[in-house]
Amino acid sequence: MRRTGWGLVMALLFAISAPAAASAATKAAAAPTPTVTKDARDKGMAAAPGLVSAGGLICDVADARLIGEGTDPKTKAKQTLYELACKDNEGMLVMKKADSVSAYSCLQADQPGPDGKPSTTQCILPGNTDPKVQLGLYLQKAGVTCTPDKARTIGQNATNAFFEVTCPEHPGGFVVETSAPMDPAKPVVANPCIMIPEGGNISCTLTDRATQLSVVDKLNTAANKNCTIKEGGRGFLAATQSGKLYYEVACQDGKGFLLAQNPNGSLDQAIPCSEADPYFGGCKLTDARQAKTEQAGLYTQLAKKAGFNCDVAGYAPLPGSQMAQGAEVVELKCSNRPDGAIAFFPANASEPAGVFNCAVSELLGYRCVLTKAAAAYPSLTENLKAVGKSSCTVSEARSVGVSASDKKAFVEVGCSDGLQGYMLQFTFAPPAPLKPETAIICAQASTISGGCQLPGNTKKS
């Protein structure tokens, strides 16, 4: 769904002249009847190819009729009005003057006049009885899943026509911008009504703000976050070039979420306000600082339950992992210890969590940024002691990788005493903790992924 700059659009001057032009063409056509005479249809079909060609219209003509002839009251020029029904486009009224052809969609022609009275000239051909149907083609071109149930014309300038449309998939509705004359092959823009300020040159009148925000309730239900929406707790945040819309919901318990909606109207994801800062500046209806404090407290409890004694002072949500599908992956920074960790917290609290310090986290595809990996080197020293290598205090480390055959993980370590380091071998079965199995001195580790490579080890091996 492509967007347009509304500051520019709203500055344009619109003039819908189809009803006025039709009225000027002939007074006899002011009250069309439900029937079309054979003579009117024959004359319309005979003129249709020339009208399409002269006006540069996109219309594979299925039906046509002559509405009437008249004289322009200002120029005194002869003008003739026709109706065309198209197989591949909106039906239209076509005005032919001596040296010009102009066209207006049936939706524009059906629009009531400034006094609110019905248009004096409307489309009546069988193929044009429901002019909003063809707008579906334009919405599809704009990347929107929308079956129009209400539509109205907003206006037209020399190059573009503007319509408002609502549909069951998006009750809030859209403003659709097409070319003028309408051409499904040309670019189409569909902007949600929620994006458009009320009361401007272009505004939505088929829905109100409450209706435009009603989608929040649907998305909130789909998110299944046990959020009871508080009064005033619905808001629109932004739209992306890909067609996603971002709404915000504030809950009575103080929490809140950003709800991302796909172009087809479905929920894409629900982002807690505590994690929403990277998205358009984060939540506006929820106190994100409070949410973050509460979230840090929850992560503290989960980390300690998993055996990692960390008073969480900062955290960063990370992409999920195939190693622990469905788990929430978070980097943790602690206030009570220098080392941090990557944690896997399962959605089901009965399942075990996994916490991996930053010295080994790259084995799982994650590199810590909130703390330095070196802060976790003491844990590698303890791992060496656990396998009988107590003379080495780890001063440098490198994650080597995981063997595909037997799922053994390897970390190369260097020692502060300057002596040769080791390849530490671990069991690897996330989210279970890494368990040290053995340490192989670098001189004997050449068959393990090319051997030791740390500067302090290559000199001695």
C-alpha cells in the first residue's frame, strides 16, 4: 500500500463538475428512467469507440447510451453527454464538446449536489448499477484487501480522482487516489482514514474516529494478551510503505502494546510498550518507563529461576531462534554482577529456561552488546577447573562453533600466564546449559575446525 504526502494533497483545489456538466447538457435528461431506449443505446454504442479514442479513456465498452444534447450556457458550444459501461473499469459519463472529451466515473456522477439533493444525471446502464464495485480493482492495485460496501467521491483535479470507501475488512475506511481519467494500470494510493485529519479538504465522512479505531479491539483480541482496554486507550501510530499499520492499545493494568496490522487486516505482531521504543518512538498512551521496570523485574525472576543470579538493570529483545522455538530471546545486563547473558524464556512457564553467558553466546548465534564478553571469562576459568585444568586463568576467548554430527560445542581460550591455551568442549543441547566435557590443549587441537587461532595460542602451538 503506497502512501502519499497529505500536506501536498490537501493543498490541491478540487472541482467535481460531472453533475453540473450533465445538467447543462440537457434538461430533458434531468430525471433518467430505469429503462434505456434502443435508439439511445444504438447511438451510444456507435459513438463509444470515438469517445474512448478521443478522450484517452480506459474502457472496453460493454454497453453505452446517449443521454442528451445541449448547449454550454457560457460558450454556446454544442455538447453531448453519454454513459459508458466498461468491462475493465468504472462506468463513466462522457461529455463531448466540439474539441474536447471529458469523463467522470459513475460514482462521481451519482454524488449528491452541493444542496444535498440527488444528482440530476446518474448512471443507469445495467453494468453501472453499483459503481462502487469497480473500486475493488483499484484497492487491489493499492495492495489493500477490501470489498467496498460504501463509497463516495471526494473530488478530482486535472490528474487525479479521490474517493472514500469502507469495507468489512477495514471498517475505518480508506481514501483512494486514482488517475483521472481512471486507469487501473496507473499508480493507485490507498490511505487509511485514520491517517487523515478531520475537517480538511480531503476528509472521511463515512466513518468517525471511533469507528476508525475500532480495529484496535479486533487486533487486541487476536493478540491474546489479556489486555482490558482502558478508556481513551486506543490510538493510531504510523503506517509503513509495505502497508502495515501500527496502532497502540493501553490496558487497565498499566501495560500496553503496539499492534501491527497486515494489509489484509490481520494481526502481524503485538509489541509490549516496554520493547516498543524502536518503533516510531514507542508508546504514547502507556508509561513505558513503568512497563520497562516491571519487565526488568520479571526477567530478574526468570533468570534466577534458571540459575543465573542477575538483578536485571537493562535488557534488549532479540529475534527468535530455531534452537528454542516459541521462546522469548533477551539479552540481560545485571546490576549485581559484571557479566551479562543471553536468555531463552519459553512461552510456557512450566518449560525450562536457558541462560548463556556472553563468553559463549555466539555459539547460539547471539553477540552481547550490553556487556563485554570478557566480563564472563571467569566462568570459562571455572569450566576449565571443572575438567581438571586449574592452572589457566582465561584472558581471551573465541567461539569456534558446533559440530554437526555429535552437537559438541567448542570455545578456544587463552591463558593469562602466557602458556598455551585450550579448546574447551561442551555438550550442546539448548535451552539446557552448556556442560564442559573436556579441555584439549591447543597443540593437540588442530583437527577441530582448523585448530587454535588466538594470537596467544598460535605462537606456541
